[in-house]
Amino acid sequence: MALTEEKQLEKLTGTVERIVFCDESSGFTIFVLHTPAISTVVRGTTPLLKEGVSVDVYGSWTTHPKFGKQFFAQNCTVLIPTSTDGLIKYFGSGMVKGIGKVYGEKLVRTFGGDLIRVIEEEPQRLSSIEGIGPKRAVQIMNAWQEQREFGRVLMFLREKDISPAYALRIYKHYKHATLSVVQENPYKIAEDVWGIGFATADSIAQKMGIAADDPRRISAGILHTFTTATSSGHLYIEASDVISKTADILAIPPTSNEIPRILEILKTHGRIIAITHNNKIWLGLAKHLRIEQSISQSLLALKQYPRKRTFDLDAIARRLITVQPNTIALHEQQVRGIITALSHNVSIITGGPGTGKTTLVRSLLEILDAHNITYKLAAPTGRAAKRMMESTRRYATTIHRMLELDPQLMKFKYNKGNTLVADVFIIDETSMIDIFLAHALLNAIPQSAQVIFLGDIDQLPSVGPGNFFKDMIASEQVATTRLTEIFRQAKESLIILNAHRINHGEFPSTAIDVPPEKKDVIFIKEPSAENLYPYLKRLFEKELPKRKFTPQDVQILSPMNRGIAGTHALNHFMQKLLFPQPRPKVSFFGTNFCPGDRVMQLRNNYDKNVFNGDLGVIKSVDPENQSVVIEYTQGVDVAYEVDELGEITLAYATTIHKSQGSEYPVVVLPCFMQHFMLLQRNLLYTGFTRAQKLCILIGEPRAIAIAIKKTESGQRASFLQQLLLNPEFGNESYQ
């Protein structure tokens, strides 16, 4: 908020009488402010406060439904007193680490109004006070300097319209170097600080007077172009597109010579690489090429490592195809998958629903158990790991938890220098793994191990960048078994049969000859997206109860977030439909979070140990302290303050992308022409295969037909396939 705006807000000056709540990590504070006229509750993001300090708060009055009139502070400034009594209160409040009430009074009595200068310029003189040694004197000086520095940062960024919460986030990253970093190159914060994007950094820069064609701005715009591409899965961009896309971002003419000039500088400094492939010049961040090179090297090293374990493969194959008591004879493809996995250091097993992946994996695990071979099972998400554990009856975990991330160091405990211990690693839902997770995983797997990747190649690619699973298969350098046979029980499921129809480019059908009790697909032709809402009301109030389903069994999966049939609108509708009575709430940018709401985590938060895509239910809400507690499906309770609620979203409806690795008893799948830009065959296929017992497809036949015909979404700009075929690929630079 700018200072000109601050003048339009109401100002209160007073003393902090009592701290009701304070989250030091976010800066969100609720406190009682005493002024000569009144005492009132103030809430907002503030600098660290202590009882007894004087503050100026700028904001407006609000009425809390339970606690009445309160003051919402948009800015808060701690006032440094000048009188002796004021200084005693200030330093005795504990605002400065190392000084409490006793020492605060001693210091003020000794140095008087000169105390602040002594702390800043002659901290060694503090040791003249009994009980304050040289170590504590330095601690006091450092704490004072940090507090003053954050005050300066807050004031500087406030003038640039940056909220206190963002200012705190920036300061925590850079500490005392914050002002020098921001003043030297404000665009650096967009690279370094999570949640601070290019637009925020550019706003600061413009208010600092940085010109539109400043090299720092153009460099940041180029890097932002690559960041934007990664959000669509691409690691590289054609050179001509980099120039045009960057020009659009920066709102400068694409004919400007500055963008090519800065590109050359970034290449010279090793930030960006250029690769010629298929007579095209591709540009990308050098770190992305290094990651793909490392993944390729790890896979090839695993593949070539001398094998120590041998199996009697003929005997195993004979036993697998023989019907024995309490066992199922496997299909030829399943046997081939097991034999391939046992005889190769790295292998892939891929297949759609009903093709017997689960039966194959169970049989493989029984063989490993019989030979006393140790193994670890893992998947990219908590829900996928839970499904793996339920289907195999063995312990499975997420890849993140298997690697044991240290949130303090932001590094995994298990890596190239400290590898995991197991003979075999079986990784499920590999199509969900992006290059960053693949890199970390392969770094932590010892070269002597065997790795088996499971997944469905026809599903959507990973939300993160790269094409790890598809590139491995396309390279033909990793032994791959494709399961295509649909088993008898699966043929009685319209969900599975229609999933394969979609995958083969055919329109889904409910006219397939299956018993009435097996009719697990409902197709509703509906030309208008507005009519989706009356149908949902009827579905949840009448039809689902008839089928013995509860609201907790149902997941709505939409192709996109925006629009009438997007997740945002659907979530607000479902929240009101399922909870018509008022509930306690905490609001964040127009969304109310209440007890019982289904929510999803939107980013990896290593401090809270929750990850992108984790689903949970709000367990409790504290309107006074503006916080919520979420119980996640893995049985973990996690607390969020109000300014952290941007990390979660309501999840009665989610995007199909976000549903990867999950299954739900009932899936409602809207598909309308408003989803046109995102309609793809693998999108519809992925949505269908999330349903376990009932899939309800509602929408326009034209939109569904378009989705089935479009198959180009898997084409991502990545080079792992080429690197697996030629490890030297990309080493030659273009001039």
C-alpha cells in the first residue's frame, strides 16, 4: 500500500496492551491496542510486537460476527520512544533479543537517551552493565540491527505497494541484504522468493524508476518467459518464440535489439543454452538441460551396472502360468512383464485400467519375498501411495517422504552421497513424475539396485515440467512391457471399457452389453453449462442417496478452473449445497474456509510436510485467531494462518490434472465447449479412469468428440529421449 493511500486510511496511535495471537513465521498478529480514547482489538500482518511498545497502525474498522468491532491494520509501524520512561518500557518489553525488563531498565538508567547510539556504534560499552558480557552485547547489537533493518525494509517496500506479508517473506530470504538486493536488482526477488512473481518485482522496479528497456528488466522478462513455459510442461522454447513472448511480457516492440543482445549475454554467462535439433534452434535454462543430462546418466548407469542377482527365469515363468491352489494363472503379457523386471536393472510396465498391473505387481512381490530381496514401494502423491499400499498389502510411501527432505536445508537426506538402502525400487504412477522429482529420486537410488517404473502412458503428463515417463519409453533404451489385454472382470465395467474406447479414439457408450447392476457409467447430453448446477443439486439430494453413495464418495473433475463449469464456480456452489447452514469461517480473497470443507494443497510445503495435490478436510476453524486446522488423508493435522490460505483451495471440484494418482468411488465429469482450449483425449481418459464405481459424464457431445480427437497434448519440449539415445546430445553449443 502506498503512503498516499495510507493517508486515506484511519490511523490509531497507542500502546500494545496484550498480544492475543502471533505467528512469527507469517507476521499475522492479533493484539489489544490501548489509546488515550479507547482500547480495541487490532489484527493484521505486523512487525514482531511485544506488550508495552508504542505503534502507529493504519487501517479500517470491521465488525467480527462473534467478537464485535475490531480494527483491521493494513500497516503497522513500531515507534521508538525518546523519553526515559518510554525507553524503559520499550527495551523492557523484550522487543530487542537479549534485553528483558531488568536489563532494559539498567541500560536506560545508565545510558539514558544515548542508549540507541551506544548499541549501534559502541556495543562493547554495554558490557559495563553487570550480567552483560561481550557475547550478549554482540547479540543485543545484532538483534537491534535486524529489527531496525526490517523496519527500513518494511517502509521501503510499503512505498512500492508491497504488503507487510510479502515484505516479511522477502526479508526472511535476504535478511540484512534485502535493501541492497532490491535496490540493485528488484527482479532478483522473482527468481529467489516463492510467491513473488515477475509482476510484483516489475511493479517495484517501475516505482524505482527502472526504464522499460533496462537490461535487468529484459533479463528478468526472458527468464520469466522460460518460467511460464515450464508451467505448460516445456523445458525449451524455439528461439524466435522466446523473443516474441518476452516482448509481449515486457510490452516492448519485438523488433527491439535489446532482447537478442541480452539473450547473448545470458548464454555467455551460462544461464541459457541453445541447442539445434530438427533444424530448429531451441533455447532453455541451462539448469534444465543439466537435470535432464543427470537423469539420463543415472538411468544409463543403472542399466549398465553388472548384475549380481540371478533368477531361474524359466522356472518362474512356468510357475506363473500354471493354475495353482489360491493363485491366479497370469496372462502371457503379465509373465513377460515380471520376467523383464527381474532380468533388467531398469524396466517399465505400462497399461491401462483392467489390464492386470496390480496382479502383476503382487506376483512380483511374492517372488522378491521368496528370494529374500529387499524392496521399497513409492508413488508421487499421498493418495497414489495409499492406493499402492491397499492393492499390494505392503508398505508404500510418497517419493518425497522416502527421500526424507530436510526443510531447514531444503535438501533431501538421501542423495548421491547418501543413497537409499534396498535391492529393488518399485515406483508407481510414473507419468506424474516431473524432471525435478525424477532427478532427486534417481540421485538417491544406488547403482546396484533394480528399478521398476509403473504407470499408464496414456494418462496426462506430469503437472511439473518435462516428459520423464514418455521420453523413457520413446527412447527404447529402457525395457518396457505394455499390458493391453483387458481381463474378464474388467470387461463387465463400462468405466474400463469406455476408458479404452476413448483411448482408441471412439466415443463413450452406455449401450455395451453388460448386466444392469454393472452399469457404472451415466452419460447425460447437456448443451448448456448452466444446467449443470440443477443436475448436481438433484444428484446429491436424490440420485446418489438411492445408490447408497454419500457426498464424501463424489469428486467433480473439471478440465479447467475458470468459467461456469470450472472448479472455482463449482466449489462455491457445492459448498453452499452441502452446507446450507452458517458455519464458523475464515475468509481469504473471497473464499470462506469452514469446518467440514474438502480442501487441496496447491504447492509443496516442506515445513508443513504437505505436498501439491494432497487432499484434506478442515477439522476446525478459529475465527478469532484467523486460523484453520486441516486433517489430511494420511492422518496428519496441519495448522494454517490466514495469510497461508493461498496455499489451499476448496476441493469439492478439482481439475483433472490435479486428480492424477487418485481414485474416487464416484466421479462427475463435466465437458462443455467452454473447456475447448484444454480438451484432449488423455484429459478425458484420465478423468474416466479416476472413477471406481460410477462415472457420470455430463456435457455437449460435440465437446466430448473434440476431446477424443485431439491427441497433441503430450508433445512437450524436452530432450531426455535424445539424451538417452546420445549422451553427448546438447554438448555442442550454437553460435
